[in-house]
Amino acid sequence: MKTDKKEPAMTQRTPEEMMNLILSRAENDAHIRVVGMEGSRTNQNIPKDRFQDFDVTYFVDDPALYTEDDTWVNVFGERLIMQKPEDMELFPAVEDGYSFLMFFTDYNKIDLTILPLTVLEDYLNGDGLREILLDKDGRVEEKPTPTDKEYHIQKPGARSFDDCCNEFWNITIYVVKGLCRRELLFAIDLLAMMRHELLRMLSWQVGRAYGFTFSVGQNYKFIGQYLPAEQWQALLSTYRTDSVENTWRSLFTCHELFRDAAKNFAAKYGYTYPDYDENVSRYVRDMYAEYEAK
């Protein structure tokens, strides 16, 4: 009986092995003078796991030595795929430097950026989640201590609170337009934009409850840890957009969640919850009645 052979399981290199590889490559190259690390691996508040990237920057005296030929990155291992944003036309890079985003056959990932030494000071004054791993010349007098403070939930003032409300209810009009026209993809995209403001408001709710002293993560990925179970399940239900009918339901749930969180937040801090909720909601009810009547 013939059976398909399974590929042997790939052994993933350990974080220690990866860091040794990254640093040894720099230590043995006279043109690499400083090595920095950014991202989640510098954040002590983030649980460590096998999916974290190694976000590394090499500061070099001659960037052209590393950008004209790719073969030097082969030292890091066999790759499944690599992206070089600065070489892309459809998705051009938005940051300085030259990057090699490498995903390897053992499922480790290194996002390696090459920067000239001339921008080292700007780097040190940038994002708080960064540290210096190697400094051959003692260029960094005071090494940064990684902190995610700038990503903590920020308590909004009255203006920012109203801006969030205004954006949420204004986008609602476009979602309804798409649903009434049965332009589902249009409606789904706009609902996602609207949900972003809902998530912002819910993060403020979390800050109100637990203090504005921590982060709920990139793309609000940890927010579910702080929401009541019923509210969390309701939020998840708003991602059900596989039909026009389900997208209507998701829209209504977004409204309920936003209204409840925003009114409670406004009451807590003496802000005014806007009356355009009532105005836009009346429009939504009218349009939904027409939709159902068809």
C-alpha cells in the first residue's frame, strides 16, 4: 500500500541561537558599527513566544555594501520568502533605510534594517521600544531603556472624545449607503473603519476602568483581556459580515457597543455625548426599513 511520506518536522532555532547569529555577523564585519533591536522582543510586558520577529538594525559606515547585493544575508539561513520594501513599486517603503524582511525554513523571522551611522541619534530619540545590542566605538553614551510608555492608552480630552464620536457616526452613513445598494465589499470596508473608532472608544473604557498606565497592544490585540465577557462576544460578532443581512446586524451591534461605552465615558469625565447619534440613528432606521420593505 502506497502512502504519502511526510516531511520531517523542522527544528526551530532558539532565540539564543538567533541572537548569536545576528550579533556574530555584526561582530565579524568591520563596516557594522552599532546593532540595535526594536519591537516586541524589547518589551518586557509582552509574553515571549515563537512567533515574535527579530527586529534588528545594523548601523553601517557604507550602506551601499549591503544594498547592492543580497547574497550576504544568506548567512542567516535558508529562506521561505524575503521582502525588500525599498525595492517594491506597488508597496513602497515609508521609512528610511533599506530592509530585508526574511522568513526562514525553520519559521524564524528577521526584519533587518540597514541604516547609515549618520542617523544613529535620530534612532535613539525615536520609538521607546529599542535597545543597543552592540556598540563597537562607544558612540552611545547613554543606552536607551526599552519602554512601551508611548503606547499606553491615552486619556482623551473633550475634543478628541468628540472627534472619535464624530468619525464613528459619520462613517455610519457610508456603511448604510453600501448596504442599501447591496455593495457588500464597500460596506464591509467602511464598517472596518467605523469599528476602529469603536475599538478606540473601548480602549478608553479600559483605561477608565484600569488606569491609563498600560497598552492594549498593536491593533488592540489584548483588549479582550479587559472587556466584560458579554461585551467581548458582542464585539467579536461585529466581524460577521458574510452577507448584507449579517453586516446590518454587525452595524447595529457596533452602534450599541459604541453608544454604551461613549455615554459612560462622557458621564465619568463630564464630557458631552453628541446629539448627532440620535440624528444618524434615525437615518439608519429609516434606511433599514426601506431595505426590509424591498
